[in-house]
Amino acid sequence: MDKHSKLIGLHDYSDSHGGYKIRTINPKIQSGSTVLFECYEDMQLSHQGQYSGVTYGTGGLSTQKAFEKAMCSLENGHSSHAFSSGINAVINTLMAFTRSGDEVLIVDNVYGPTARFCHKILTKYNIKITHIESSIGAEINEYINDNIKMIFLESPGSNTFEIQDLDAIVKVAKKSDIITVIDSTWATPLYFKPLDLGIDISIHSATKYICGYSDVLLGCVTINKKHSKEFDEYLHTIESYTNAHDCYLALRGLRSLRARLKAHEQSAYEIARWLESVEIVDTVIHPGLVAHPQHHLWKRYFTGASGLFAFTFKEKYSEQKIAIFMNSLEMFGLGYSWGGFKSLAKAKQYKRNGEDVHQGKHLIRLSIGLENTQDLIEDLKGSFSKLN
């Protein structure tokens, strides 16, 4: 059976009242601090570190466990762990597997707060951070040395949308026993399964498509069997847990993800292809389009595309002109994040590998929501007209 169908249809959460079961298709929201043991002997096992159950609320209660179990199944992982935000998931992964003297390779298109944490915090603990090319492949071998502990990937990058040659990177990493981590938020677990490629750890900002309504901050880490025990021990030490209500909303989001993601995907394709025909538009940066420089890699690894992409103008407009365009948008909100029901837009100039991206032009990033596609096109048309 398809895993998404199984996620929707085969859950039965039971309680009882009046001698009869109360069966629901959603878990109850369980929160609390104290967890009661069944007996004194179980408490003694806990004292001895031999009790496998939850002993306190910081271990994560049943609602959190239900979300983690669902994510683990979709990701084909050994274990999954929820966190209070996407960046919190990133931070805890980096902290769990690195120590003084290590070096971490991060792709240059990685999420900005990820790079910021690496440079502002990890370096304080004598961990070296090295940036590598955003579309790197087998040439990563040139960066390998005895101190490399982790390779941190993001494919596609959520701002400039480069894709790495993951097969080649995994081959090099396994040869040197280096941990591979990928931020896989763009594709969701439905369109990309990195652990199936041999990547060790997959990270999602569930804030985005998984939750889907821009009202939850949540992250999730799914890990393979080889590294699961070390991560579990780290989490037990720091007593990390996640808000039960947020986990409930994320689990609810997972069950409608396929339908929502398909709508995002179809609308984004239609708008991206229309933009290719617009006179003032130069480049449409969408991994699912043939013109994308790593489209062949996207076809190899991904089974679909989300609703996030970007474009540039032919003319290198001034900051003032970009402001006129952005402020003229009515359907698109101006805001960070993406993956929700409302369409959003962002404009920024980027550097990759020390050089300007697209001749230093502003990249206009669009997160296509669930509005009528033609209405979004008309909104863009109206704002384009302001640039004449």
C-alpha cells in the first residue's frame, strides 16, 4: 500500500468510556511534565538507564511520537525527531555530531540561518566551516581531509535553486566515513527521499509545506540506523521536546500534503512557463524546467516539484525600481518563509561561491500558494506594467 494512503487510512487512536472504546482518526493532544510508571520496578530500570519508555515530558509524549512515526515512515528512516523550528532541527543536528577540531563542509546555497549558526557559533568551539560549490558533485573529493566530519547539503537551495550531484557526493563521503546531511524542505518527503540515496540525515522545516498554513514553527530530523543511537543519546542529554499542539497540526498537515502539494506544483509550473514568455523577464529559475542548469539532476532524484522558484529581469533594475514592482503586488504578500496557502514574494541579490548570481540582478522569489493561478498571473502583469 502507498505510504501516504496508509498514513491517512490505517490509524486508530483509542480510549474508553462507559465500557466502550472511543475510536478517533486523530491522536489526542497529550501534554504534561510528570509521566507515571506502571510499577516500582520500571522506575528502578529508569534509574539504571535501562528503561526504554518515556520517563518525563521532555522525552516527547504521544502526540509528538505520532508525528515522528509518520515522518519516519515517509522518509524511509530509522528514527525521526521533532524540533521547535526548522533551524532548531539544523542546530541540534550540527551540535550532535561535531566536536572541537572537526571541519564541516556546507554548500554555498545553504539556508542563511544555517550558515550563520555555523560561522557565529560552531567556530567558537574550534570547528572549521568551509563553503563548497552549490552545484558540486564528484569534485568534492578535492575538499576531503582527515578532519572532515560532515557534509551539509541543500538541494535545491531555497533561494538560488542549485542542485548537487548527490550520488557522487555520497560515494565520496562513504569512502571516507563522513556524515552526509541534507536540508530537504523544498521537495517534502513526497517528492524526494534522500535516505534512499545513502544520505545519512534528512532535515525538514515542517513549518513550510508539511504544516501548510503558516501558523506553526516546527522542524524534523530523520536519521538512518547507523547514526540513530548517537543522536538519541544526544537528545536524551539535552532533553529536547516539541509542543504537542504543533505536532498535532503537523500530523494533520501531512495527511493533506499530497493534495496541497500537487496544487502548488501545478500552479507554479503554469506561472513559471508563462514568465518564460514575458518580454522583460530574463531567466526563470525552476528546477523542473528544462532550462535549469541542473534539470538532469532534478529528473534523476525528484518525483515532483514544489511551488517555490525565482526569476530575474533582463534589465538590472535599481533598488527603487524593484521596490516599485514589489510594492505594486496585491495577491502576493511580502514576507519570509514559504509553503503556505498564501502566495509570497521576496527580492534579493545573491552571491554564490564569492561571485554575483545572475550578474548581480535581484532574484524575485515566488512561493506560489493556493489562490487562482490566473489571478496570480494578473497580479504579476499589473506589477510588471509599473516598470515601464
